[in-house]
Amino acid sequence: MIRNIVLDLGGVLFRLDREEALRRFAALGVPDVEKMLDPYLQSGYFLQVEDGRMTEPEFRAALSSLAGRTLTYDDIAHAYFGFLSEVDAYKFDFIEEELGDYRIFILSNTNPYVMDFCESDRFLPSGRTLSSFCEKKFASCEMGMVKPDRRIFETMLREGNMRPEETLFLDDGPANVAMAREFGIHTYQPLNGEDWREPVRQLLGRLNQHG
């Protein structure tokens, strides 16, 4: 029986547009951004702000140094939001209306800019925040580790008081899904921006029937 549903953000609840993010960071004058920005796992300064080694002000200072000019919080936030071509509001309706009997969690490799946005009244047309839809958020930048590190799943299961066999994890990253399966967590890997509502309905039906 499934009791817990864990959702990734990018590619699952947001439609990702890497090319637009690259264009915006390049427009700021940040060099070699293509090497650092990856859909599933960043590198360089972008990884350091996602795994918590670098604070937001430190990250902003580092990018300013690379760009040769002072970049503001809003400059970098705007560039990051190029990734978020669309927040799929209908998926949050689905969570509210059809997944209400499950414990909902978020597990995401993310950064302070996206987290701030998710907790603002600009996140959804309704004005609701990400936290209002879930029991707990596990954000890499706050945890000091990133998927697919085993430790992030161990921490999530422990702090969320979850049993792997009672947990369904949705993530568009193949390595993340593979690691979750090593723990015995049930998984579904949607394509970027996919409407996964019907496949998840059917999967939950099958899992709960056998549970």
C-alpha cells in the first residue's frame, strides 16, 4: 500500500527550458554557462549553490566576478527562471483533489532562488505556496547534498518517517530514479513536462491493489 508520494520539481511539476536559462545567463555575461548548467546535475558554482557549499550571496559574488560586473539578486533569479518555462498549475490541482489521502513530499536538486519563488505568492495563480501542498520539502541547497547521492534518500526516508515499499517517487532524472529503486522505492519517470496524472492514477491503482 502506497502512503507517501515524493515529487521532484523540475521536469515533474515545472516544465524545464534549459536553452532559455542558458540564453539569459549568457546575456548577463556569465561565461562557459553551458558547461555548468545541466538538466539533472549542475557543476561548478551552480552545483555549489545547489549542494549548499555556497550561499546565495557567495554565488552571486562568484557569478559577478565571472561576468566582470555586479549582478543583482533579481538578475540571477530572472536567469534561473528561464529554466521554469511553465509551472503546471493543473498538477497542483491533481495533488489537492486526488492525492489528498497520501503524504506528499518534495525532493529536489534546487537553489535558493527557486525556493524563494516557490514560497512566494507568485508561484501559482491561486497565490498558494509549494509548502501548502506538501508535508515537507527536501531541498538539496538546504540539505548539503544532491540527488543521486545515497545520503539524500537515506535522509528523506528517515526524516520523513517513510518506508520504501510504501513510497512512490516521481523524477525525470534516470540516475535519480535508479538510486531510488536501489532502496526499494516505487518510481515513475515522466518526460520533461509530461502530463503524468493518468499514468500515476493507474500505477497507484496497481500498487495499492497488490499492497
